[in-house]
Amino acid sequence: MRVATDIGGTFTDVVTLYGGTIRGWKVLSTPKCPDHAVAEIIRSLPCISSFSHGTTVATNAVLERKGAKIAFVTTKGFKDLLYIARQQRPRLYDFDCSKVDPLVNHNLCFEAPERLAPDGTIILSLSQEAACNLVDQVIRAGAEAVAICLLFSYKNPIHEIVLEEEFKKKQIPVSRSSEIIPEFREFERASTTTINAFVQPMVGTYVNNIREDIRAAGGPSDYYLMKSCGGVATSPEIYPVELLLSGPAGGVSGSLILGHNMKMKNLVTFDMGGTSADFSAIIGGAPLWTDEGKIDALPVRIPILDITTVGAGGGSIAWMDKGGALRVGPQSAGSNPGPACYDMGGTEPTVTDANVLSGLLSPISFSGSKIVLNCEKSRPAFNTLSKNAGLAIEETILGVRSVVNATMLQGIRKATVEKGIDVRDCTLLAFGGAGPLHAAELATSLGIREIIIPPLAGMFSALGILLSDIRLDFGKSLLIPWNASAQQDVEQTLDKFKEQAINSFKRQGLKVEQIRFCPLLDLRYEGQSFHMPLVYSKDIDMAESFCKAFTHRYGYTLDNISVEIVSVRLSAISTREKLKLPGIEKQDSSPPSDKRKILLPSGRQVAPVYKRKQLWQSFLAHGPTVIEDEGCTIFVPPGCKITTEENGCLKITVS
């Protein structure tokens, strides 16, 4: 049995594949002990042959500042590196703008008496005695983990390795920048290494606990973790910092696979869960990614999918600000106590409560979980909110839905329009426990004409994790002009990366012939501070390709300036068996399973309610219509129609 789980702020999603049958369901997450929900799932399943997992444990540790007490070790004279940071301001004319504090206290920043030249040659050697003294200082300071980032160590890691070995003798977890991110730009390298050290002990314990649970259940000796770049890797082959977008990446990965199967090249992905909504784009059949990501304003210099997140989910709490305006989120009721309608002690009005009171959600058919919603618990919460807002309760319900939709529209525009993408040329792929309930309204506002609701939409991120390929990523800065000798350096670097990848895959028992390599070069004009990634081929003049790509993006070229190689990257991918989604076999039509009054801006209106598993091949319905799935509910508003696709997807067409 192949199993995948995806931990969210409210629910943990599960997808299994056994004997050609695919199943999915939800259980409540356990935020205080995230691995508990996963452990219960593992114990309930027999014969686990493969286990893949997406987690938010690293993300939450950074956002909530609940990681380890870490020390930062750098070259003498650069102790303030993390505090000086960059001089960029998120809002240029904001006089009250303040920087986010680093993850390490200033009194835990230490200096190593060493120095390298920009080409890696040693100017001041780090003695063994100095290294041992430094380690003793760090231990006396009470550090639980250490981040090492020495100047120019990406060119020569010798001094970082000396320090790493001494710390390991004392059994202190070490994050070495020349291993994690051997690239230039010392602040971004230091920030990424520090984040890795900050979450390393917590992630290590979490990963080991799940591994032991799987072994105790008779499963494999190791398992796969979802990486932020859209592939999976076993825990020994992954750095904790690579898990920062582990959960959302599963949805984008699944969208990429589904888009390829349906021959859809331009997609906007929309994943709305209980706590947040995530947006990304797939353009020309390729996902958008970046190596200049941030988490809580802290730079993360690793390849990650370009995902925009907003605090808008089913559990997002509705409230009134000091100016009397209705707001929704980013605070969430989570899984405990959850929305008021969960009847678990929650009293705050949430988006889920609004959807229950509007008639869009059925109290007895909710999210593929065992929860039965109590709409009578939602009424007192909304009575209080509507009284504070000076509105009728139905106006307040519609207002909450309108505000949360407006928040998500901002997220979609940031993920697409602000990057030059015309969403009118894209298809909206909606999933997550709440995504299909809001998708049609968002598409209407954006001018998107087509929406796809995939099978297992409520657990689609877990399905994406289940189907994702095994992937290893490598990178190294070169900073040399492009010429014939530079191409030799590129080829030698790629050969080393390929050798590392092949050895790693062999250790996992994977076939070498299943591996495909995707080389990239980060290129720029000499003197520029930014770069462009391009697919590398030894048979192509990369300087010419860069000039064409630069002209396409910026509208001009710099003819008399040489092209420089910033970094070489390689993704090594081992393809896993893909699943053919079950199509719709039923041919005979059937009446709606129910009818109920739903609240629309024009008033209450009776809408037919269908069960997704009862739909037939030529199904067609016009809005307003509600379709209940295992894991989510789909809302088709007036002016839209919904049909079935051969592969089991549903398509909503916006008129």
C-alpha cells in the first residue's frame, strides 16, 4: 500500500493506493504534537510499502519562533552580518518600517579567526586550537544547534569543515553553509543556514518519530518527505530548510501532473484549506519557482516553488477592526477549538460558519471527516458579529464570504498579475477542503472562464505528494565569464553533481536508467546584481540564449557587455509510477440527492445538491448547484455550468 499524508493547520489529509484503488480522507490535525495525527494514521493502515509526507513543522517553527537556541559562527569582523542584513525596505516611503529580528540572539554570534580570499585561497588559516576554543565558547553559551557561515566558504570549505568536525565531536547539530548552499551572497547564505539550524533539532525529532512509527507498523525503513521545490526525497537526503513549503508544494506538484495529462499548459493553482489559501502558477507546462524566497521576511536561498500564501481559510475568524470595518483572518480557529459549528468549544465566527449558515455546507456531509457540523452553534457567533457590524445576520454572512474572497483575490493577483501573467489565459485548478466552494466566485472576478476540480480535490495536496517524483537538487556558484573554458568548468561541475545523485539513488535501490537530469545556469550581464535561470545544453550558445531571454523579458539587450555564469544547478529526478485517475463509469442519470435553500446576494434560492460519486458521464448542471464530494464541497453559482470530464475531473464554465 502506497500512503501519503499532508499536515495542514486544521486537517491532516490521507491518500492511499492499494490494489489499483485510491482512497482519501481527513483527520483533525494535532498542532501541539504534529506527528501524533500521522502516527494514528500509520497504525490504522496495514501493509505500508511506501510512505510520503508533507509537513508544516519547519514552517511553523520559523513563523512562531519555536525552534532551537542556536549559535551563529562567521568570519572575524562579520559578527553583525545577520543584523545588518540588506538595506532593502519592503515599503520605500514607510518611516516606521522595521526589520525582522534574526533567529539567533546577538550574544550567540561568534567569530572565527580565519580569512579566505574571494577565490578561496587561505589568507589567515584557522588553527585547531582556535577551533576548539570557539567550540567551547559556543557550548558554554548553551547553544542547542550551530550555523556556520564563513566568508567565501563556497569556494573553499576547509575551515567550515574543521569547525563542523569539532562540533560533531561534542554531539551538537551543525548546519554548514558550504554544504547546504555553496553559493555567493553571504547574507542570504547565512540566513538560509541559520534557518536550517533553527529547525534542525525539531525536524530531526519529528522525522525520527514518524520513521519509528512506520517501522513499528511493519513498513519500510525510510520514507519520503515533500520538498519545497516540488519533489520528494528520503530524510537522509534532505535538509530541514527544504521543508519550508512542504505541504503547499504537493498541490502544485499534483497540478503539474494533472495539467500534463489534460494537456493544459497554463494553470493557476488555488488551494484553500482550514487555515490559509495558497496560490501558484504553471505557465507553458512549467511551474514558477524562485531561489530568492522568503519566510517571515527572512531570505531562503534554495530552489522553491513560487507560492503565495494568504491567511484565508475555512477556520479564518471574522472580526471588526477599530474603524468598524469587517475583516476576516489571518487569525484562525484551527482544529482546536475550530469553528463554532465544530461544537468543540469554539465561539468565534469563521468562514466555515458562514458557509454552513448560508446553506452551502451540509452539517452531515463535511470534508470527508467524522465531524458533524452544528449550525446552531454558528448562529450565536454570527449574531454577535452582525450586531457589532450593524447588519442583518444574512448581510453579515454574505459580507464574510465577500471579504475572504477579496483577500484571496489579492493573493491570486500577487501570484500572477504582478508577475506579468494574464490570468484570463489560464485555467483555475481548485482544490483543498474549501477551494472548490469559493473557486467560481474568484474566477468570475478575475475573468477566468474555466475551472477544473480534480478527483480527491479535498485531499489533492496529499495526492500530489503520493505521485511526486524523487528529486535531488544541487547548486554551486562559479562567477566566471561565459566562454569555452567556462563551459568546461560547467561540465565538470555537472559531472560531480551527477555522480553524487547516482550514488544517492543507488543507495535507495533505484534504477540508474530511470534518472533524468535537468541542468540550469544562472546567467547575468557582468556587473548586474540579479540573474536569470536558463536550461543548459552543451550544444547551445548560452550567451546568445541569455541575450534572447533577457530581451524577451526586459525589451532590450546590452550588446557590449559580456555574459557571466553566476551558478550551476542540477536537478536529478527519478520518476515514480504515475496513477491513472479513475474516470466516471456511470452512464445513467439520476436525480439530485437533496435540495436546500442557499443564501445568494439576491436572497435565498433553492439549489439541487448532488453527490459527486453519483455523477454520470454526460452530467451537466447550471448554477446555483451544490456538489458534495468526499473532502470538499463544490459550489456552482448562477451564471456558471458544471460538466464531467473523462478522467473524473469536473469542469465549471463561467459565462
